Amino acid sequence: MEKVPFFFSWSSGKDSAMALRMALEDESIEVKCLLTTVNEAFGRVSMHGTREELLDRQAECLGLPLRKLRMPEAPSMEDYEKLMADLMEEFGAEGLKGAVFGDIFLDSLKEYREKKMAEVDMDAKFPLWKRDTWELMREFVDLGFKAVVVCVSDKCLDKSFVGRELDQSFVDDLPEGVDPCGENGEFHTFVYDGPIFSKPVKFSRGEVVYRTYKPSDGDDTGDSHGTDTADYDTGFYYMDLSPD
């Protein structure tokens, strides 16, 4: 079977790592590159807040080319869709036939991604779709993936959760109603090691920063959940990681 070239929508976090592992094992597709949305004003992964230097090192350890969709500081949804459409035109010209996403159960987001991919005659694959998130989190840990929690929503978790290792202890401490994979935007992670990495990404933990977003901010993240921070009207705790 001839493999079909796809790009992978890479958030730098846990769901992406699990979905990428499955995509790399899929005999029907070839992952040609990673695509990550980066806030150009801050040089950080959108929503996750991870420094661009760490994203670059992560891609190196994964052994895959990294493409970046650079967004202005406070883009509108129209800005995001225009920049994405232009990039998809480039990808199509390069022979890419589709995208792989790490979404798990947000139906509206899946429908949105499928619609946008269809508009540029591309396919969309979702390796984790409808997986039980408790089971998925156990598998993540059992496979030897390592991640640190870099962002938490203050509507769901307190400051003590940010900066922690994503392990069984973290999952056991989650309050009732918080998804163990953070699929509703409760928290985001930076994956630094695992079976798809050639070596661990080395980093140091820094200060915890608190940021708030209001509906007027319009900071579309384009992250793995497709979450727009403008929808939250809430605050987030971020752990600043520095490359070693």
C-alpha cells in the first residue's frame, strides 16, 4: 500500500503525542511534517504558552520537520482562517493530502476541521476520536510518555496544578468534572519524552504567570482543542519552561 502524505496538527501536548504515535504506526499515511500555531508577538505556542525554542527542540527529538502558522498578538477568527487557508494552499501545492488531529470528543470542533479540510480538498483523520479519556490517560503513562502541565484554567483548577508532572498522581488529584485529558480546555501540557522521542527535551521550570482573557481579546489559539481564549472570559496559570 502506498502511503498518502499528511501533515500533523501538533499542539506540543499529550493528546498530540498519543495521536502522533498512532499516525506514525498507520500504514496508510505518511506524516510529512508537524504544524503548530505560534503567537508571533510572544514567540510561544498558542494557548499552551510554551516557548518557541522548546517547540523547536521537541520537533528535533521527534525527528519531523516543523512548520509554524504565525499569528499576530490578538487575531480575529477571520485572521486565523485566512492565514490557515493560505497555508493549506501551500500544503496542497506540496502534495499533502490531509491532516491528522488529536481531538477526542468535541463534535463541533471535528465538524469544523472536516469542513475546512474539505474546502481545500484535503482529508482529516482523528486517531483518538471517541476514546475513553481515562483509559487514554492510563495508556499515556503506561507507554512511558512524560509531560509537564504548563497551563491550567482557573475555572477548573487552582494554581497548585500548574508545573506538575502529568502522571497518575496528577489524575487522581483532579476535581470531579475535570476531564483527565483536559479535553474541555481545563489544562494543557508540554510533552518532553516518550516512545516517539529520540531523546528527552531538557528544560527547567520557571515562574508561574497569571493571565486573564476577556471576550474582546480575540486571541484565537488554533491549539489542539481549537479553543478560542475569547470564549473563556477567565484566567489561566502558566508555568514558564526554559530550555536547558
